[in-house]
Amino acid sequence: MTKGVGMQRLMALFFGGMVLFNFPLLALWDRDLSLFGLPLFPAALFIGWGVLIAALAWTVERVDR
């Protein structure tokens, strides 16, 4: 993979993270529900955060090759 494509993927993940953690999508998770005994809003934040970190790590590892 060339460095240009890797940078484009990192930028896409950055902007995807900005959209994910911005108001319109965060309002979707602000409900009085629970997921495995945890309130839905914090659970969705941590799951989204973990998925974003995993996607960034996977992308960075692919850029180095």
C-alpha cells in the first residue's frame, strides 16, 4: 500500500470519528435503555471508541507494510 492511500484512510477514519462522536449521532444513543446492565449511552460511546481504535491500529499496521 502506498503512503498516499494510507493517509487517505487515516483521514477518513478521523472524519468518521468526528461524525461518530458529534451531536446528531450521539443523540441516537441517549435513551433510557440498558445493554447488559449498563446504560446505553456510555456503552455505545465505549464500543464506538474501541471500534475506532481497532480500525486505526489495523490501518496503521497496514500502512507500515
